[in-house]
Amino acid sequence: MMVRELGVSRRTVVGFGDDISAVKISPGRVAVLKTDMLVGSTDLPPGMTMRQAARKAVVASVSDLAAKGVRPFAGLVALGLPRKLTKADVRQIARGLSGAAKAYGFPIIGGDTNESSDLTISIMLFAVADEKDLVLRIGAKDGDVVAVTGDFGSASAALRAVVDYGEQPGRLHRDLYKALYSPRAQLELGLRLASSGALSSSIDSSDGLAWSLHQLSESSGLGILLDNVPVSRAACDFASRRRLSAVDLALYGGEEYELVVTVPSRMFLKALRAAKGSLKRIGHVTGRFDGVRIVRGLREMRVRKAGWEHFTR
């Protein structure tokens, strides 16, 4: 409905339906734009500081650019600040924004601030790229390798620990705490992978591994068959202690800013070299559009299209 109302410009190269937007600015060159919003009541886990919240807002936007193989050039920030926040809180937000922007190599050059009933941090990033270099959600082909840039489950385990089991954030296993409260975007890795020319499609995993795989599947109209889900050791330990499924934590969590990519099989070694070994094969693309499935033992099972999506809870 929103797309129909807004329409699409003839200059649009990438519009609704991917993680970024892009418009032509000259032959072969595009302006790449990304906006994302963090809202306190829905996006902050218990115990997250203002500085961590601001940093997370930046990481979320940078992660989507990383998946497209684009380096951010500059950023804008719009803040909605509740009256109850102190000057110290606002200072911490500024430090979180500044620190994250410096870490990913771009300046924040302006924005807007208003009073609001809930904390809101909206990030808009701008970049310039060659149109041919963008790696989009669409593009996977039958037989392509499906791979990820890291292990999963730590952020999901940490969230379950503090929300469902009342564990104190400061007492979490270090890896669980870092995954949820101090995530990082895989920008340099995404740039190297895109520059290698080996990727056929790419998405970040912030909405959950299962959800991201379904997005790649639907965008290309093909199926995905998994034979491996890399779960972090910390998540496995937590799942064992709480008698949970470690694979489910990895598949259906979220807030993990790894990249999920497809690679033609003949190019996988090239991609692996570009990633300096930080790429793990988890399955392959199938020619039949039948969603995402996983081999467990001698059985194939469907992977639910589940993860984090606003307005569904």
C-alpha cells in the first residue's frame, strides 16, 4: 500500500524491497541511502545504556550497507528525546553516535532533535557507488552456495537470559553480553566480499537468520536447503543449561549483524579468500521455489519464516 502511494522515480535503481535505496546521479554512478530507526520501547533490551543504544542504531544502518558492499560517506541523525532524560543521558547518546561513526569511518554532519514520548534514534546514511558493484537481495541462482560470516545464537541467548530468566546483563557470559549489548557490523568484510565479485546476492542477518534466508529465497524465486547452522559455543552452553534448542536460538533470534550471502559454487574459494577465512558454508540454493528447508539427520524439515518484524507481535 505504501509503495503504491509513494510511487517510484525513473531515477530509482534500488527502491522498496531491499535493505538500501539507490538513485542514479550520473552514468553508472548511484547515490546509496539507508535509514533505520531505533525505538526505546521495542528495540532496547533491559540494561542497555544510552551510549550502547546510540551505537546500536548506527551499527544497524551500517550493517545494511555492508551487505550491499558500500562504505558510508556521511550520516544524519534525528533524535526523539523523552523529557525525563538527563543531560548525562544525552551526552552518552552523543558519545555513542560519535564513537560508532568514527569506528566505521564516516562523519555525522547534521540532523534534528525533538521531544518525544519514547526514545527514538533515526539514522540516515549516504554513500556513492558504482551501480554495477551493488550486491542486492536478488541474484541467487540454482546451485549457488549459501554462506554466512559468523556464528549465530549469542544475541538470542542473551535476550532470552535477561528477559525470560531474569539474569543480570553484567553477569552474562562475555560473548553473550557483547553480542547483544555491543554488536558490530561486518563492514570491512562486506566490502572485501563485494569487491571480489564472487557474490550473487547478500543480506544482513539483523532480523534473524531464518528470516534473512527466506528474504533471499523469495527475492530470487528459488529454494534454500541448509545442511549446517553454525551456533556459537556460548549459545550452545546457554541452550544446554536451559534445555533449549541451540539451533532454534541461531535460526529464530535476531540482532546479529552477520552477512548472509549466496556464491556461485565455482567462485566460493575466491569468496573465502576475500573473507580471509571468515565465511562458513551452510547450504545451497535449489531450483524449486519451496522456501527454506534444513536437513536434520535423515529428514528434511521446513524452516519457519520467523524472526523480528514490527507490527507482528
